[in-house]
Amino acid sequence: MTVLFVLNILSIFICYAVAKHRGAKTIFWAIVGAILGPLAIPFVFFSKPEVIPATKNI
């Protein structure tokens, strides 16, 4: 049981770190890592960078 808990916590940190490095939504991927555990790690590598809308300068 403890091993599964530690594995899940590691998955959260790995998903967060990879998402941060790729410029994706870090909180979203941390939550996905918490829910799916190690299964989320391959999917975070397919994440796209977060698009921030440009503001109009008048």
C-alpha cells in the first residue's frame, strides 16, 4: 500500500515537472497525475504548450 502511495506521489511530481518544462498547464497535469498515477506520464509528453492570448495595444 505504501509503495503505491509513493508511486502516485512520484507521478504527480513527474507530470508537474514535464508539463512545466514543456510549457503546458502544470496544475492540470498534476491533477491528472494524481488521478491516473503512472499512466498519466506518457500522456504529459504529448501535451501542447499553453497558449496565452495576446492583448491588443490600442
